[in-house]
Amino acid sequence: MSGNGRRTTRSRTKFATDADGDDPLRNTKPNPKLRKDRNRAHNSIRIFDVNLKVMLGVSVFAFFVIFFLIRRLVNPAEEIRRPRVVTPFPAPKIMDLPQFQGEHRESLYWGTYRPHVYLGIRARTPRSLLAGLMWIGVKDGRYVMRHVCQDSDELSTYGWTHHNGRDFGHQILVDQDMTLATSFLKSKVDGSGYGGDWAVRIDVQSKQSERSEDMLRTAHIFFYMADEDGHALSLGRDNLDVHEGSLLASGSRIDVGGWQLHLKSMDDLEVHYSGFKTNHIHNLSELVQENLGAQARKYGRLQLSDTSDGSPNILVFQVSARIPFKTDIVFVSGTGLQSSGVEERVNSLTGTSLTGQLKEKQREFDTKFEKSFNLADKLDSESMIAGKAAIGNMLGGIGYFYGQSKISLPGNPNLGGLNNFISYWPAELYSTVPSRPFFPRGFLWDEGFHQLLIWHWDVHISLDIIGHWLDLMNIDGWIPREQILGAEAQSKVPEEFIPQHPTNGNPPTLFLALRDIVHSLKRNKFTSMESKEISSFLERAYVRLEAWFQWFNTTQSGKEMSSYYWHGRDVTTIRELNPKTLSSGLDDYPRASHPSDDERHLDLRCWMYLASDCMHSIAELLDKDTKPGKDYGATAKLLSDFQILNQMHLDDKYGAYFDFGNHTEKVRLHWKENMVGHNYATRELVREVLERPELRLVPHVGYVSLFPFMGRIIPPESWILEKQLDLISNQSILWTDYGLRSLSKTSSLYMKRNTEHDPPYWRGPIWMNMNYMILSALHHYSKEDGPYRDKARTIYVDLRGNLIRNVVRNYHQTGFLWEQYDQRKGKGKGARVFTGWTALVVLMMAEAYGES
């Protein structure tokens, strides 16, 4: 066990052996009397000889017995050090497939894989060279440093307007009256090292403003290189005059060979630097600010010190110039070779050459956007701009992370206090992120929705991401739902929220994307090479997908056959109005008031139907034999059995589907006073139950109620389908002019706080992932023969129009896509720069729903 100071059986055995070395008999002088008696005992030598043979045999036997016992004793100790929960799944890793090696791996080596900073570049390797951008902005008349994406910076807008996920991206950042346009371009030519070269263009402009004219006359930007391995970086020269030479820094690494960083500009720039030696790269902002502060106090100048620690692993370069100005920064690799042609490569990635390449890449992006989503003549110009920003931000938000998850072990008596966790094995993750400022890390249930969009753009990137996630599976088939890997990622999360709970899952949404990919494969939508690689991927992933399915099927199963419930709800809470169901992804959506193992959660049942149906499709595609207990077709048939579904979850009178559990509606939050000492009272908001709960359907209409509809389980001729359409289109229940609200206005918990500090989250606001799934089902039923086909079509057209219009309007008004949208006025709410599943608006525009 990592960090455990307790002795193991092995070490105790060693201590016993060490004691033999101090045996006092070894230093005793020979007794002369024994020599005299040797001849007298000569006749007994033969017998003693025989006894020696017997004793030798017994000793050998005893040695093996002791060795066996020690092995038996040591093995449990090793198991304690490495419990099952942190034991990797025993199968070949998906990312070891040949299709993810060679050219594919090298083509994705460098990228903007640090989504938590405004501009950050790294390689897909655990200990990488890092590069990034900082600048000094102005807020409330004061200078402030910008580096890490955070809402408190109050940037008017920022995000990628274009990004292809591979070798090009263009981003606009508007900070008060200053606008920075950052462009990223990769290049692989003869002479470059592994992964090739890359360039960054930073174009600084400003809006005229009397208030800030003096402060913004000169802008200060900072570009840095850092080596996570601690290798020393070399400064180009002490006097960094860009007119005398472009070299800023150089170094060498095993992966890329020799490398150099160059800066070129046609404008009049002033360059200063500072070098640091530190292992804490995620604290770089503070180091730079301390250096600037010391210089400002000493000399009254806002510039770096032009000094360096010995053997620095970080070099920061300050570029100061009058606005407007433009500068190109180039990284070239493989510079140790005589044939590397460094000067020629630097020239090809700067100036007019870079301008031409960036324009061509942008044209290619625009063409691919229209081709990938078949949007010709479908959208107006404003929708096209928002759609490109949505996919661009999704791809530009892909990150590479490396580290160890912390796994909570609340039941382990050997651990206690703040150290009540154990570390997962060191692992890498290539993943999209939901939100750069708020959630710059991987989330399992978000990822499936993200891949619905990305596979349409680049199926190779999509499979790469899904493969990384599946390789995080442990021996039990569990995948930690939130990935907080490495010091940079952990610095953004409060410590108490970092450990993951191995009893809790997350909706298996990766099956959404896999289902679409499999259906498209069967319809010959891919090239022959792509089809071959997808089949190879599925063949390797199949055993992991089976284990994942079985983990859900066993750990989340309910009392009744074919029933399931989300584990992890707090049965002891006294402060939550309705105990949250975090593992479902729907957090505070109303469930049974009193958590118990009698619960039946409708959404999880439908997720399991999706998973079993997808597994059945993959098994058919790969021609897998059906094994006992693994007949996914039979499981899918059972979970889609309309009669059983209705018996378990349908309210006949209301025509709606609900959860089942131990429930009462008579629960409220009220203020309770507690005396502290003799004269001081505190108040807290606590839960009060006014009647005994009983086993029943949980009468809250909302997203969960529509899961059988989203899963297309309801027959197109059923009267229950009409009831679902009525619930959807009723303005007093779910319908708004901006999308479908998450919880009915008629619910007793509609827009109610869950605790004093928890405002309503899934209790009214509009969420794009669920609206996409509902829209997809409407599209399906609008094409199915049945009495409600036309009604479904009318609702589909109106809902699609409302959703697209509102997201596009908010984007152009605020500059962002949002986590959720207000159900009253349609205003963006929650996290901004939320280009996770909100980017599904692109698929709504394209009417791409992956239907078979």
C-alpha cells in the first residue's frame, strides 16, 4: 500500500534473520577438551553421518514448508498493498493496438492539450515539455495576470472559433479593451524530430477607450517553456534583442531530440526573461507575479528580472510592445542533426508563410464542417458561426492528463482521517472536457455525449478517446467517473472532492457513441481502412465492454428482476430536501425521499437497455458466440419488454413513467436553532419528514420520466406514446420556448433548493444533452408508421427550432455556450464556456441522430 509504514511479513522475516548475525556462540573460543574427546567418539561417527543425511533431508523439507508458508503469508500482504479496486483489468490495452501507434500517434503528439489555461501546449507523454501564454490585463484600474481560465477574470469572451483537433486552431480572447487572437499550427517536414514542429501567432489589438488608453498603450504578454522532467533549458543569449537573432531557448529531450524556440516579429518589441527551477509548474503564475512585483518595487518597471536560477526547467519570456502588434513563436525539434534546416523551418512557420498556411487551414476547417454535418442550405450565417465555435471549442478542449486517481475507501479500518484513500495505478487519459474554467478534466458520463459529436468529425480521434477511457477499467469492470490526474488538474479541485467512490458508477454513455458508430459501420458509412480499424477496436474492446456491463448488472441491480438503482445515495442526511443521486449524473433530480435498496430507477434501467442492445449489435458484428449469462440480445429484449416496463414504472392514470421507492411528498426544509455555549444561538436548515414514507411510484414528471421515450421502447401505436407527446408539449409541464425544462412546473420540488447552499440544478433548467436525446426520439417517431406520427413531427420541428435559436442567440449575445439555460427567459446559466454536451446543438442543426 503506497505510503504505508507498517511492516510486512517479508520485513519481519528479515528482522529474524538479521538476529542470527549477532549470535554470541559464533565468537566463542574452541574448547580444548572437545579435541581430546574426538578419538573417543570415533566409533559413533558413522551413525552420526547417517543422522546428518536424515537431518539434511528434513532440513530441505522444512525449508520448502517454511518457504511455502512465507509465500502464503506474504501474498495477503501484497494484496493489502494492491487491493482489487486498484488492480488493472487483466486484458491487452486498447491503446496498444497498432492503429494507435506509428503515424497516428505521432500526428497527435503535440497539441493544445492543456484546456485549463487560456493557451497551453504539451505533448501526449507523461512528462512533457509544456508551453503556455500569460498576459497582463486591466481590471478596476489595476494590473492583473491572466493565465488559468477562470470566471473571476471576467473576459468578455474566449474560446476557439476554429479547431480541427489535430494541427490547427484559432482562438479569440477579449479582455476588457484588449483582444488577443491566438493561432496554433503544426508542421511535420524532413529534418524535424518526433511529432514535428509547431508555431503560435499572437495578435494583440485594442478598442479605443479614454478610460484605459494610458494603461493599454503598451501590452505585456508572456510565453513560457517548461520541462516536467526537470531537464535544464538553455537561454538563447543574455541580451534578447529580437532584431539580432530569433533564438529564445533550446534544450534536448529523448522524445523530440534537440529543440529550439524562436520568436519573430515585424513590430518593435522589447523582450525580457526569467528562469525558474521548480517541480511545481502549476504554480507558475505566482512565480511570475512575484518576480514582476519585486522588479516593480525595486525599479518601478513592469518587467521580468533578466535573471535565472541555476539549471532552470522553466523559462518565461516577456514580450512588451505598443498595441497593436503581432508576434510569431516557433518550436522546432530535431535540431541536433546537420540536415535539420532550422532557419528554413523557422521561416516557413513565421511571417507571410504562416499567414498563408493559417488561411488555408481555416478554409479546410470550414469545408470539413459543412461536409461532416451536411449543413449546406440548412443554416443562417449566425447559426453557422455558433456551430463552428461549438465543434471548435469541443476539439480545442481536448486534454492530455497523466497521474493517479485517488480512490475512497471508507470501509477500510487500516486507513483513517484525510488519508482514507488509496491511489489508482499511474495512467494517462486523452479526453475532452466539459468546461475549461470549471471542469477542465475528464467526466465519464459527459464523454459519451461528447463522442456523439466528435466521431462525425474524426472517428480516429473518437476511438482514441474512448480507448483511453476503457483502459482505465479495473479488474472488477469499474471506471472512476471523474478523472483528476496530475498536479495541474488537482489544483483546480477542492481536496475533499478528489477521491472517487468504487461503489458508484456513472451512466454508460460511451454506448451512445459506440451504437452510432456500429450502425454507421453496418451501413458502410466509413472507408475500408476506417471500417477495418473500427472492427479491430471493437474486437479488442469487447472484453472490457463486457466487464463494464457486468459491473453495472451486478453492483447496481435491484431486488426485482430487471430492476436497477443508483448506489451512493446518502441515507443518513439531515440537510438535503431530497438526497442527491450524484452517480446518475442528474444530481438533485427528485428521487424517492428515503433511499433504500427497494428503489427502482427508471433511467438506469433504460441505460442498461441501451448497453445490452449495443453489446448485442457488437457481438453480431464480430460474430461472437452467445455464452450463458452473456446473451445480450435476451437481456435487451427483457429490458425493452413493454409489459414489464409498464408494470414496474407506469402510472396508468397519468400516463407517465416514474421511479419507484420508499417515498413521501411531505418533506420540507426548516430552520432549526442550536445553542452554542450559554448565550449564542446558530441556525441551520434541516430536513423535516411530516409523514411515514411508503413504497410507491415517485410522482415527479421530468427528464427521467421520458427515458422510455428516449430509448424508443414505446410502440408507435401505443396510447402511452401520445401521453408522452402531451407531457412534452404542455407549457404547464415541460415545454418552454427555449427547450424542455428538466422538471415539471407541477412538481413539488420544482426550482426548490436542496440545501441551504444548493440551488436547484436539475429541477427546472434546460439541459442540452437530454433535449438532444428527446429530439432524437421525436425524430424517430416522426418517421414511424402510427397514429401519432404527424404530432411527433410537429413537436420535433418546433422543439428543434427553439433549441437552436436560443443557443445561437445566447452565443452571439454573451460570446459563450452555457452549461444550462433558464426555462423562463432562455438565458445561459451555470458554467460558461461549457462546450461539452451543449455543443450537441451542432447535431441538432445537422439532424444527425444516429438512427439505424
